Amino acid sequence: MNIITIIIIAIGLSMDAFAVSISEGFAIKRPPVKSALLLALFLGFFQAMMPIMGWLAGVSLKNYITSIDHWVAFTLLFLIGLKMLYEGFYGPSAKKKDVSLRLSTLLVLAIATSIDALAIGITFSFLNISILSPILVIGAVTFIISLVGFFLGKKFGRFLGNKAEILGGILLIIIGTKILVDHLS
């Protein structure tokens, strides 16, 4: 898998974090820079760690499903994409509230937005992709996108909210379809 595909996957995965960051940026009044960095750090870190767990699980299962690994990769990416589309169209929209980020809130947000990355890690193991490069890219992209999302949320939160989920879902469905087509042809 080339670096462009990994970056596109990272962008697709980070759309959950982007949407959360927009919402939090919209909701948090003070102190914005500290909150933005803390949120982006948690989201980026968890987004990078979850694929490692998925990759380890996938490596242990690989011998059992090698003949259908492309179908598994397609199915996981397609389902994650559909889930993101559903959340984008029917999920809650950003609402203005004065909150601060607590450790418990950060952990819940980071885990919730990175579950999809666990499935991506499984996919990487089935496709014989080394995990180091993707996790570095996924973590860095998520960190940057989360920072951008937070500050966009400060300015435009009400308008951007769920559109990021929709874009991420579309990207993951396209990549899953590409993997399937590449392996079948």
C-alpha cells in the first residue's frame, strides 16, 4: 500500500475525530489553545494505537482467512464507511454549551472515535502491511485534523458538524472497493 493510500485512509479515519473536535471547539469557551492541544493529542494517540491492537489480532487470525482477506478488508471498510455515513446524516449536531475537557471525557471521546481504526489494523494485517508507517501517519493526520477541527468549531461549528463524518465514510467505502477490485482483477 502506498503512502497516498495510507494518507487517504488516515483522513477517512480522522473524520470522526474531526467532527468531535468541531463540536468541542464550538462548545468550549476557555482556554481554547490548551483544550485544542489536549484533545488533539488524545485523539491522535488513540487513533494511532488502535490499529496496532487490530493488526496484532489480525496477524493471529491470518492463517485462517487468507483466501478471503480481501473480502474481509472490503467488508470492514464498507461497514465502517456506512456507519460514518449514518452518523453523519442522523447523528447529533453540534450544540453550544460551556464545557471543559476532563480526563474521563477525553478518554471516552478518544476511544469512541478510534474504534474504526481497530478494524483498519485488522485490514492492514490481512494485506501484509507493516504497521509502523500507517500508525505514524494516522496519528499525525488525526492530531493535525483535530486541531484544525477544534479551531474551525470555534468559528463555524454549527455549519460544519456532521459533514466531516459523511466525507470520511465516503472515503473509506471507496478505499474498500478499491482493495476488493484490485484483488479480484
